[in-house]
Amino acid sequence: MHQPQTYEVDGDAIREERMQAGLTQTELAEQAGISQRFVSHLETGTRKRMKPKTYRRLREALQVPDSRIRRMPPRPTEDKPPPHERK
């Protein structure tokens, strides 16, 4: 089954950017077109993933670059697992 694309976000960074912008959770939610509860869940880490359109609206409301609030996927290790651990 195909999983829709989502972005993993950094809740601490979202909170920091919101506070630096002088916004309440409610104000940010209104500007981004999402609920205050969703903003709260993102900031606390209860929710970590967002759909692309919602993510873009949040970034625009905060006026931040992608690299500031998005968690980048971990880099793969260069060493392959030992043969007994491969499947």
C-alpha cells in the first residue's frame, strides 16, 4: 500500500520560531490554517509528521526556511550490517 508523502518536523524549532515571531499558538494556527491543538501537538512532539500542503502553510506563517523546522532523514551508514543481521 502506498504511503502519502509527509514531512517530519522539529517541534522545539517550531516553538522557538513561533515565540520569536511573537505569536501565540492560536495566532500561528489561524495563519497556517490549522488547529491550535495541532500546533500544540507538533510543539510537544505528540505529532511529528505533516502533509506537504499543511507543512508549506506552517512554514509560510513562520517565515522560515525548510531546514529550520524540518527534521532531515538520518544519513545511512557506510558500513553494511554483518551477514547474520541482513534479511
